[in-house]
Amino acid sequence: MPEFGRLLGGFVRWLLKGCKSSLKDEIEGNLEATWGVTYDTENYIIGLITSVIIIGTIVLIFFT
């Protein structure tokens, strides 16, 4: 599960940067960390937040 969070976070971060950076570097965490301990940790946190948003949206759409 942490690997999926890292991949999703790297993909979302790549999209937020306007697809101007290297997707491979974003996913593998080869870049400099800005607000977290490591780039992988930052990607994991972004991936968790994105997953919660997606699951929450699905629940709201189908169960309300």
C-alpha cells in the first residue's frame, strides 16, 4: 500500500507542476524535498490525501 501512495502522490505532484518535470524523477523521489523529510514521504502524504478525496467523492456520489 505505501508503494501505491508514493506512485499516486508522484503522479499528482507531476500533474500539479504542469507536466514540466520528469515523471520518472517524481515517482522515484529523485528530487529535493521541500517540506517533508524525504521526497518519498512527501509523495506518500500527497497520495494519501488524494486517495481520501477520491474515496470521499465516490461515497458522496453513490451513497447520498
